[in-house]
Amino acid sequence: MEHALPCIELEHVSKHFGDQSVLRDIHLTINHGEFLTFLGPSGCGKTTILRLLAGFERPSTGRLRIGGVDVTDLPPHRRAVNTVFQNYALFPHMTVFDNVAFGLRMRRTPAKVIDAEVFSALRMVKMETHHARRPSQLSGGQQQRVAIARAVVNKPLVLLLDEPLSALDYKLRKAMQIELKELRRTLGITFVFVTHDQEEAFSMSDRVAVMNEGVIEQIDSPSAIYEKPVNLFVARFVGEINTFEGRVLSRNGTSMQALVEGEQVRLSLGGNGNGGGAHCPEGGSPASCGSLSAGSPIKVLLRPEDVRLERAAPGDAGGLTGSIVDTVYKGMTIDLIIEMSGGKKILATEFFNEDAPEALFSVGERVRVGWVEDWEVVLPDEGSQSL
Amino acid sequence: MKDRSLFKALAVTLTVGWLAVFVIVPNLLTLATGFLTRGEPEFVLPVLTFDNYARLFDPAFFDIFLDSVWLALCTTVLCLLVGYPFAYILARLTPARRRLGLLFVIIPFWTNSLIRTYALIAILNVNGLFNAALLWLGIVSEPVELLYTNTAVFIGFTYTLLPFMILPLYASIEKLDHRLIEAARDLGAGSFQTFFRVGLPLTLPGIIAGSMLVFLPALSMFYVPDILGGAKSLLVGNFIRNQFLVARDWPFGAAASVLLTVVMGLLLYVYWLCHKRVRRAEPA
Ligand SMILES: Nc1ncnc2c1ncn2[C@@H]1O[C@H](COP(=O)(O)OP(=O)(O)OP(=O)(O)O)[C@@H](O)[C@H]1O
Ligand SMILES: [Mg+2]
């Protein structure tokens, strides 16, 4: 970001509830002005992290710093963070104006200033005409805006948002996503966002932290998460992915020969080039590429849109082949389900080319399965890992 | 369709009938009796008079009335002060402990309240447990005369009526969305501000309901002052009872009773107004 100063620092934070370990050794720095999203399945501890930051829970071990100040022992009302709650949590007995003014009143701001600040916050979320209403007289989207105004009016260092859009319908959610991004641009404050919607996480964040069972599996830019997942969990959690089992035959520099689905193929390990590519995770994944040597079991991951198909000539042998078993028209794209020779089913996404309908594959056709070189992801087979 | 309308008709008839026989007619009889004259062997003479209602403005009766209101008010306030924290803690307990706590609130109802009031005599006595405790704690150096004073009545009322305060309070505190409390804390409110700006206003329906359930009986209950207050403390409740059973002045007793009903009716009206305001503020 513009100034890469740490705004939030979590130092080896863990949290237990009774004997249940909910967060394990979370070590993380969030910069000033950054938009960081925690993404993960239900129950992985996303809300717990936000509650630790807001001060509603105390970490079992570790320290928390916000804006350079150790806040581990500070109660919620003395922290420079504000939360936009999942259910909005607007005060039902107060008008929209009083809801938004609440934080300022707690800080004994002069009434005149409150008036101006509240209206400017309400204008920002386009709710100024509703200032006299009660929350119960507003729609979900409107309540959402008020909740955001109520938080940002206090000019916090950090805005915590716990699935703030999950209760909204698709169209409104899209609109609010754009508004939130815009708001973040104008306010320049740090956003910590929680969602289990991968698309939402990718479209809004500078960095995404993918969580699973209380640990951060990977924290990176959205494109890196998508294109260079460090493990199967991340790869599978963010979008569709095809997985092939294989075994290394030989390695030389940036590429290797491997046996994948019973066929010998060449896999690249460089990870330069087209922004994608198989790569060795640097972040200290349990088994790094360095351990890959002849005989190591591997997984080869391929996004459906990176799969390249060719019609297989009748006498053709060698390479990965399969036959189309189903096609799903998706408007812009078409999904092809391919049954590989070994019986495994994979998914390929092709762009729908209206000018050349004959280029489309039809059910029953035999195809040769390949990919754009460098865009495959090779991971050591961690065996037990499953989703 | 037909069955349902038949059921509806039956239900309405039954309800209206019940109200007419047990509520409206008796109240009208009381109202009417207040306008009649006292008679010796037959209790009431059918001679119209406004005397009874006029006598309500007699300073002597007015004092009794004021005393009663004051005592009922004190009882309500004490019940609220004791009941609110109790209900609050109860609502925050784990479900199993909560059930146990509620059981403790309800257990006294298993014993007739008249008997429990008599038991209070033994406790409040000069030689009773209460005085023993005060002496032991060193709060007083010699036993205090509590029994047969308004203080004893006050204690009796509070004891008898406390559950009626706790239960509605508990219901509304338990319903309170804890996330709103967190939202207030998040926005910079300390515990005190959070309570007075969010907790209290949102549990107001429970506070009003509980106060009604304590105040109204405290105003009219006659056996507690009878047993614990002795002759020294005359409250509206036992004053009315005395008019009927001791002084044999039915018309005056009826007039006083009508006054009490009117006052309670007004309070219920205020309650309804408050409730309507609070309800409007709640999410639809
Ligand atoms: N106060 C608590 N007491 C006991 N366990 C808790 C408490 N709060 C959370 N947990 C447990 O911690 C785990 C993580 O919860 P958390 O709410 O952080 O999940 P989440 O990632 O936000 O999930 P979701 O996407 O469903 O909101 C869950 O297993 C939950 O049961
Ligand atoms: Mg959550």
C-alpha cells in the first residue's frame, strides 16, 4: 500500500474455548489502509479473529497490537476499531440519526459537530433522507448502510466487517461491494473483512487470508491465491479445480517428467512466465517442492479454464485422453465434463465462440487433454489431506 | 369453515359471558353501591347519596390512600432494585443453572402466601431471625421493633411480590440481543453508558410490566398489612376490608374500592401507552 506501516499485528495469537482450540498460533500483520479478507469455511474461526480485534474476546495466548499500541488487555470501548456486525445490530429504540450519533456522543463530541458529522456519514451511504426513521422501517440494504455509517463516523483506525453483505440479495450485494470499495478509497482506513464467499473476497481485497480450522493456510493477493495455491485445501476452496494423482519420474531444473494418470507428461516447476505456473511455495508449506524427487507422489492441479482440449485423432495414443460426457451451457462459457481413460471425471471450461460453433465439442467425442504450459500447479501429495 | 365460525362464536360468547358475570357486573354493583346509603341490618338502603364518594376526599382517608401509594411505590422500587440484577444474572447463566435459578424463584409459590406471611412474623419478631442477624452483624445493639410497623409490611410486600418483578424482567432481559450490547461497547460506551442507553431502554417493557405486577397488588393487598402491620398501619386494602367486614359500611367501602379501581385503571392505561411507544421502537 501507499505506506506499508503495520496497523494490526497479531503475534502468535491462539484462542481456546474450553478444550476446543479455535485459533492456533495466528501470526499476521495488516498494513495501514489495507483491505484484508478472511476467507474460510463455516466454523474456521473468522468471527473469532474479528472478536479478538474488537475486544469481545481475549486471546488465550499471544499479543495484539493496533496502531502500534498493545491492546490485548484493552476493553472494546477503548479500542480504535469499529465493527459492522453481520446482523447490523442497529439499536431498535433509536432513530437512524441517533444510531449514527451514538459513538460520537460517547466521546462527548459537541452537538453541532455531531450534527455535521452524522449527516456527512449518512450522505456518504446515501441515507440522509432517512435520518428520522427507526431501523425497523428500513430495508436490509438500508440497515446495512446505516450500520456502515455508524461505524465509519467515528473515524476508526480499522473497520471490522463480519460478513456484512451475506443477508443481502445478489444484486444488492454486488452494489454494496462496489460501494464498500469506494468508501475504503475515500476513507483510506484499514478494512478487515470476513466472508465465506470467494468471489466477494477476491473482488474486494488487497490480500486474502484463507483459513481452515483455526489456521491461516495462505495469505496472499487474490490472484496468487487462485493461481498459486500452496495446498489442496486452498486450491479447492477458491473455485473449481481438477486434481490428478501422479508420481515424479525425473527432475531437471525447472521441469520434470512425471507419470500422471498412467501417462508420462512434462510438468514445469519454474513458475515464471505467464504470471501463473507451477511453483514452490516459499511460505514454508509443510512439504515444499524441494522435497520432490524421483518417486515422490504428487498432485497436479488444473483450473477448468486452464484446460486445453484437442480432438483426438482415431489412432492416436499417448498423452492424457478422455471423452466428453456432458456439456453445460453457461452463457459466456461452456462447461465440459470429460471422463478420462482411467475413469476419472474432470471439468473444462471453454469460451463460447459464436463465430465458430463447429469448434465446440459434442458429447461422445474423444479429446486429448492438455494445458497452457506453466499454468498447472504441482503439489507434493500430502496423502491425508482431503476436503 | 362453519365449524370454525361456530367455535369462534362459542369462544366469544364464553369470554364475554365470563367477563360480564365476573368482572363487569360486580364492578357495576360496587359502583352503584357507592351511591347508596348505609343500613343496619340489610347493609344497604336504596337511598341515593353522593356522600360516600365525597367522603373519599376526607383528609383522613386521603392520608391512608397516600400512605398506601407510598408504600406500594417503595415496594416496587425495592423489588426493581433487587429484581433487576437478579434477573440479569439469571439470564446470563448457562441453561441448566438458569432453570435451577428460576426454580428458586418459583418454589415459594408452592406454599400458600398467607402461611408464608405468618412465617414472616417469626422472622421479624423481636426474638426472630432478622433481629438475631442484625445483632450478630453488629448493625444494631438491641433488637428493633419491626413487627406491626409499616416497615414490616414493606418487607412482607417485597418478599411476597418479588417474583412478580423478577419473572417479567427475566423474560425481557433474556430476549435482549446481546449483540446490541456489544455494538454499544464497540462504539465506545463503557458499562454504565451501555446499560443506561441500550440495556435499560430495551428492557423497559419488562420493567413496566414487573412494576405493574408489584405496584397494583401492593396497593390493594390486605392480608399482609393485616398480619404484619397490626392496627397501627391502615392501608387502602385493609381499610376497604374493614368497611365491609368490621364497620359494616358497605357503601363507603364500595366507594373506596371504586377509587382504587379507577386509579389502577389509569395506571394500566399509562402502561399501555408506554408499551405502545416501546413496541413501536422494536423491529417489526
Ligand atoms: N463463545 C464461544 N464458546 C465456545 N465456542 C465458541 C465460541 N465462539 C465460537 N466458538 C467456536 O469456535 C469455532 C469458530 O467460530 P467462529 O464463529 O469464529 O467461526 P466462523 O469462521 O466465523 O464461522 P461462520 O462462517 O459460520 O460464521 C466454532 O467451532 C464455534 O463453535
Ligand atoms: Mg462468523
